[in-house]
Amino acid sequence: MGRIVHFGLGNFARAHLLDYTADAGGWDVVGVSLRSPAVRDGLAAQGFAYDLCVQGHGVKRIDVIHDVLVASEDPKAVLNAMVKAEIISVTVTEKGYHLDASGLLDLEDPDIGADIVGQGPSTLIGFLAHGLVGRQTPVTVLSCDNRVENGAALACAVERFAQAAGLVIDWGIVRFPNAMVDRITPATTDNVRAISGDLMAVPTEAFCEWVIEDDFAGPCPDWPDVQFVSDVAPHELRKLRMLNGAHSLMAYAGLARGHVFVHQAIADVELRAWVVSLMQEAATTLPTEVRGEALGYAKALVARFENPELMHRLDQ
């Protein structure tokens, strides 16, 4: 069985990476929480399985987590787990990368500085750099954070850390593929917990997308419906110009017209026409590799915007 060590077990990771991995079969996941034991304690109480409540599709039991480690309690256990992993994946949000305004690792950051002088590791970057020292088997470090060129940014941060800390890493056996992820995952509410009967339940929309640069150092799960591509950039542009562009339009215009949620904004006939027009125009600017996907993608986006269960606020 293959092993993934995953940093950051929030709702998005449990609705996206872990859902895909459960469907693939043959792999398990060791989760890592950098600081808080709350997710570990909640999942441990029920054997690390949890309900994924997929809107319109019912409840799906996800039983792919082997263990959850809390880095602040036992950093050595995390490093030991990383040695045995073929894939080390990440959902810690951009803040967890500790980048400065230029997009480079911020060596002045106090947490990064402490890790560099040997007081850690306590940060994601510190763990990745120290976990790669002395490694002799191939490993893929896979960012699942919602950031353009996430793999390249992570690789640059780890390399900069290693250089500052004087760590020697065999970069020839490590890959950092870029990836584009998408799935709206609201916070778990008491209503969701009551319906599913699971205190650790995760609500999510039916839509799910994952595009990954086909640059793995070793094996990877047979993830269903994942697009493995030579270049993620065109897919990132599709998402930025059509999804993010439409969200921005609805946020500014929708709030000005008195709406609070995305589903209210898209129900506004005039605003809906603006959104559709924007996406049609944005589609004409896309690279040829993804232009053919634009019509179907636009229809899927409108359907997502219409979903009242997501309660997606315009001011987010």
C-alpha cells in the first residue's frame, strides 16, 4: 500500500485530496497538524473515519486515514513518517508558506528563523527541508493549496530554507508538481453534524476539480477524474479569469445591489447577464488548450453559483 503524509487536515483536504484517495484505493494517509490537536482528537475518537456530506449525493464514509500526528507534540514522529511516504502533500493556505511580498521565503519571519537555527522544525517549510535531508528514495511534494504555481513556490521556499540552514538535499529525487484545485467546502455546522450523526462530518459541493502537472518522482494513486497535464498554467488561467473573475464581479456589484450571498447575486437577472457575458468574453482570451472546455465550465460555474446550500458570502 502506498503512503501519503499530508500537512493540514482542514475541511478542504478532507473533501478533496482524501476523497480522491479513498476512491483510488490502495493508499492511506498519515495526517499532520502543525499545532492544534483538535482534528486529531476528534478523528481518533472514531477510528479516523468521517462522513463527507456531498450536496445532492448523500453521505459518503471516508476511511483512508491511518493516523494523525500533531507536530507541536512530537516533531520527530512527523519526520519519521515522512521517510516512509511516496507523496508528501500540503493544504496549509498561503500563510503557511511564510513568503514575503516578492514571493520568496521570508528569512526574517521569526518562525522560519527559529527553524533555520535548529530550534524546530515547527513550520511546514522547516519540516519539508529537514524531512528531505538524507532521503534516498524518490518523493513527490504536492501542494494542494489554492495558489498559482503552488508547486514552484513551495520548491523555491524549501530550497531557500535549505540553503540558509546549510542542509544538503538530493534534489534529483524530489519533484514539486504544480496543481490546480477546486471544491467549495463550507465550515461544518451543528446542522450538518446532526444530519449525519458525525461530529467530524465535512459538507461539500458535488463539483470537484484537480489538475496536476505530470511530474511525479515515484508512484501516485490512481485518482479518478484527475487531469494529468504537462502544463497547469492554462487551467489556472481558466479558473482565474472565469471563476475568480465572476466572483469578483458578483462581489462588487452584488454587494452594491444589496445581496449577501452568491446564490442571491446570480438570481439577480441583470447581474446574471453580466456574469454570463464576462465569462463568455474571458473564454475568448484563454489558451487554445483549454478554450474548448470553456462552455461546459461556464455552465458548471453558474450551477455552482445557484446552489443556496453553500451559503457562500459575497464579502469572502
